[in-house]
Amino acid sequence: MSQPSKESSATSRDGYVAEIMAREAEDAARAAPVRERRSRLPLLLVLSAVLVALTAWNAWRMMQEPAVFPVAGERDAARLSIALIAQEIEAFADSARVFPSSLQLIAMDDEDVEYAKTDSTYTLTVQLSDSAMVYHSGENLTPYFEAFERLQRGPDNE
């Protein structure tokens, strides 16, 4: 009687292993839960509702009177600008022993503030909606810095 060759027994063994592995994979695939595809309709509805709400809110806000800086707030903002610029000019003059030739030199170029200098003094002018505010060098800056506190409190907390 002839014995099966080692080569044929190894091939049949590999075949059995491959067959067992294939069956195991099929069983695992059948046992795995099938994930259902969820509908995106609820998400689409929520996003659409948000879009409609934001559009309505923007349209409603456009019909309202725009919030304008009150005159008192405009004056306080001008006072604060003057105080900050005057402080920078004084610091420059203390170090250079001369007033700057322009506000660009001290990096405080505020287009609302006009700067005029002479040899020993300078003037800062801000044009407001109803008048002009003028600061001459040497004046007390305390009322100008108090404007900062009023701006922080807001128009309702005067």
C-alpha cells in the first residue's frame, strides 16, 4: 500500500485550514449587526430652521434704527484719544527734548485728531459732530482720563 506523500498531506492540511478560516469569516459576517443608514432629514430640518431664524433676525435688525454713539460717548471717546496722544507726546518730548513733528512719529496717527506744534507748545483738536474739542499742552489731563471710566460704565450707568 502506498502512503500519501508529504506534499499532498500538507496541501490538504492547508486546504482544510483555509476552508475553516473561510467558514469562520462567513459566520462572523453573518453574526455582525447590520448598521442601518440613518436619515439625515432631522439634521437638515434643524439646520434649515436655524438658517430661517438667523435670516429673520437679521432682517428685523436691519429695519431698526442703528445704534449710534451718543453725543456724550463721542465726547468721552474724543477726550480719551486726546489723553492718550498727549501722554505719548509728553513721553516723546521727555526723551527727545523736542515735540514730535507729526503723530506718525509716535505711532499715534489718529485721523480724527489734528496735531499742531510750535517750538514750546502743541495743540490737539478733535472735530465732533456738533463742535470741536481742543487741548493745549500743559492742561490737566485728569478730566480726559476720567472719560475712560465713563466709557467703561456705558451710557446707561452714568
